[in-house]
Amino acid sequence: MRAKIIGTGSCLPPKIVTNDDLAKTVETSDEWIRARTGIQERRVSDEATATSDLAIVAAEKALAKAKMPAGELDLIIVGTTSPDTLFPSVACIVQDKLQAHKAAAFDVSAACSGFNFALTVAASFIETGTYKNILVIGADTLTKYLDWTDRGTCILFGDGAGAVVLTRSNDDSGILASWLKAEGSLGRYLVMPGGGSRDPEEKHGRFIKMDGKEVFKFAVRVLEESVGEVLKLAQLELKDIDLLIPHQANSRIVDHVTKKIGLPKEKVYVNLQKYGNTSAASIPIALDEALADGKIKKGDLIVLSGFGAGLTAGANVIKWGV
Ligand code: COA
């Protein structure tokens, strides 16, 4: 039994912050940010907006596209590392707001790989027959955890949410294979030190701390590895892929890897210039936009590949079925 995506949705906060806006407060420039990352602007949520607010809108759109009432959901999984509160989880808040009374709900913490991890868990529940209808969301508001004086991090991130509705496939379409990985020994390169049980009073700050060069090296290594490994699991080759949707972190990472493995530019979806790195939301937002742009048709083979804090990485191969 396979799991199949039957609806997608996304939500971005309206406020746009351009590179020129950032250059007013930190020593940087539009030229530098574009050249080193490909990012031109990002969305930043206001004080009143938390991760669940974006997640709920994305979820409602995905359910509407799937023509599935929330009451039919068996499970809600949210990939996030910026929950509204440590508990309840974002998934429980979404369950309540959607009135998905039947659904169990939990969050998955794998940072920017969160959507791949959540999707893989959801697919397994469907493949084993445990559940039939599952809502998977990737949502983050990492701009709330940025040190706006640190030009090494504040230029990279944006806020957003993306959602997909999964159900049992009745044909050969659906999620063909999934691959997940963690390298906890490299965790120190991308850290949110404060706010957890190690530092509940946030003495070490509640800001993202990153060694950009080390994360870059990891990202290029695992993006290549994840695509190769997940294709092997699905018994497919690179030439079979119609579209790669990589985590939207940095166009230099994507360009470097796709050039190295020999995947033509037109088979790679990139929208990070508009949104920056939206963490767990980046892949489902890109998937939703690629569909809206007509870049995916029935029968296409798509690879979703993410990497992020942990350090973690994950990939899924999907035969598109709707
Ligand atoms: N504007 C202008 N100059 C900047 C800058 C900015 N925003 N950030 C850094 N610099 C400067 C540095 O201070 C350094 O100056 P120096 O040579 O005088 O010391 C120079 O630019 C080069 O810095 P470096 O850190 O080597 O740049 P880089 O090419 O590694 O790019 C990142 C920095 C953060 C863009 C890059 O490392 C990166 O994208 N890493 C991956 C991060 C990521 O994707 N994280 C999320 C993963 S999920």
C-alpha cells in the first residue's frame, strides 16, 4: 500500500523584507546576498503571528484541494522547530482549529529536514495500514529567532508554511521511497542554544548560531548523497527524475550539486529568491508553487530533498498521481 499526495497548500506572511532593507541595519549589500545565496527577499511574520497561524492556512488550502473534510483526517504531523509553545505541539493546535476531532497529532523536530521526516513517518503509517488520511505540514517562523545584528544568519531565513494531504493510493502513484539521515556529531554547527532544558532561562540567547562554512559543506555532501540514496531505494536513475525540489537554503548549494550530478537546471525547482530559507516549510511551499506553475504533471517522478540542523537530511521520491 502506497501513500499518495492528493492536495497541497501554502501560506506566507505578507511582509516582505528585501536585501536592501537588511543593508540599512547590518553591514551587507543586495549584491553580496544575491551572489552568495541567491536570496533577494524574504517574508517576515509580525509579532502576533505564530507558526500555527501559518500552518492552519496552508492546511486549509491543502484540504480544500484534496476535497477532504478535516473530520476525515486520522493524523496530523507538523515538521517544525519554532513551535508556538514547547507544548502543546503545533499539530495539536492545528487539530483543534481545524476541528479534526478524529486525528491524532504530533510535531517532528528535524529543523529544515522536518518536512521530509514528517512525510516519511506519515507514509509509513499509511503503508502499514495504521492510518488512511494524514495531513503533513512543514511550518516555521525562524525570523523570530534571528539575531538581526548577525549578518551571517539574518540574511538567510524567512517564515512560511506548506501542507500536503496524504491518502492511500489506488494505483502505482505515490511515495515510492524515503531516505533519512542524522549526523548528530555535527549538531554544534547549527544551534539554538537557549530555551531548552539545558538553558531554560535563555542565558545563552534564543538566537540561531551557525558555522556557515561547515553547514555549507554538509549541505552539498548530503544533497548529493540523499538524491543518490533515495533513487537507489526506488530502483530509479537520475535520468528518470522529472523534477528535483531541494531544500531552498542557498542557490549556490543547489547549483553546485545539480551541476556535479548532471541534473539540468530546468529539472530543478528554485524559489528561494523570493522567500529565503523557510526551514521545514521550504519544500512543501516549493511543491505547491511548482504545481501552480504547471511544472508537475501526472506520472512525473519528483524528488524532495532536505537538509538542516541536527545535522539531518532526508529525501522522498514521488510518482505524481493527481
Ligand atoms: N554581507 C556581507 N559580507 C558578509 C556577510 C554578509 N551578509 N556575511 C559574511 N560576510 C563576510 C564575512 O565577514 C567574510 O569577510 P572577511 O573575508 O573579511 O572575513 C566574507 O564575507 C566571507 O565570509 P564567509 O562566511 O566565508 O562567506 P561564505 O561564502 O561562507 O557565505 C554563508 C556565508 C552564510 C552565505 C554561507 O556560508 C552559507 O550559505 N552557508 C550555509 C548556510 C545554510 O544554508 N544554513 C541553513 C542550512 S538548513
